Amino acid sequence: MEKRMGPSLFAETNREVQNLPRRERENLLQRSEILQTALMLFSEKGYHNISMHEIAREAEFGVGTLYKFFKNKEELYKALIMEMAQKFHHASIKALEQERNPLLTITRYIGVRQDLFSENLPLMRLYFAETRGASFNIKAGLDQDLLRLYDEFLEKLASVFERGIKEHVFRGLDPLHMAIALEGTISAFLFRTMRDPARFQQGDNLSNVADIFFRGVLTT
């Protein structure tokens, strides 16, 4: 198993880090490496099959270093899920705000979702395990925060459809229903391609989703 995945999803930006005292920079780096290692282990073996000692060993830290940041494995796991959700949330919102043209906005968003998926497969495995209930009972007290992010995102996506309706780009349907339909289609497509990565790598991508969503499946 490779420990490194390139730039950590959990690392702060260089500017943010450089403005901190040395000790805080070191703590941020340690915490980021712990979360990155925990992500790899959880996504490959599952939450219940991994211990704090195994995470510490793989991250090359003493187990006491893990307990400096997290009081137990459940707290570490919750931090991992929440930070993952926030990073994805911010990337999705940014994609929806970059274009004024509503059709280009949705198209760009679909592309961003594909990029997030292909660049963060361990995260995606963990995400789909979460949303399908594999470890949902672990997140007591966290699910409301995740739902808040999801609802905020759906409202933002719906606002793009609403703008498109006013500009006569989209049909006059319920904008929230349109947002839910698109998001559900994307998630189902990504889940399927995650189960068959060879096919995904051979060229399947979310352009099929855009084509089906915008043009439908009827010949007339």
C-alpha cells in the first residue's frame, strides 16, 4: 500500500501555513499526514478493521502523537469525514460561481465532479461507503453537519437552474427537483464507475451524464 497520494486534501494552503509559527506549522503537517494515512487505511480495509496503532505505524508516528490530535478513533474518523465533505463542498460551490451562463455553469460543475472523483479515489470509496450506510452509525452527531452542507449545495445548484429558467435556457420545472435529479444521476454514475474502474479509465466519463440530462433519451 502506498502511503503518499500527492498533495494532501487536508493540507492548508502554503500562504496560510507560512503565516503560522513553526510549532503550529509542524502540528498542521502532522495532523494532515495522520488524516491522509487514516483515509488510505479506512478506504482499503474499513473503519472497524483499523486501529489507532495501525494508523500510527503506517504514518510513522508514535501512537501518542495521534492522541495529541484525536481522543479516539471515532473522533479521528469524524474529523476525516467532515474535512473531506467541506473540501468537496467548497470545490463544488466554486464551480457553480465561476460562470454566468447557466448552461456553461452546469457543464463546468459536471467536469469538476469528474475531476474530484478521478483525483481522489480513496476519498470516493469512503464517501460512497458513508452515503450507503456502511459506517453511518459511527457518525452520531455529525450527520446534521453533513446534511447542512448538502442542503446548502443543492440550493446553490437549484439557483443556477432557476436563473436558466428565467433566461429561457431550461424548461420551467421545479429548480430544486432539477438539482436533485442531476446530483442523483452524477452520484449513481460515479458509484458505478468506481465499481468498474477499468471501464472508467477506458473513456467513460460524465459527458454522458450531461448529454442524457440535457438532451434526454427520447429520439423526438
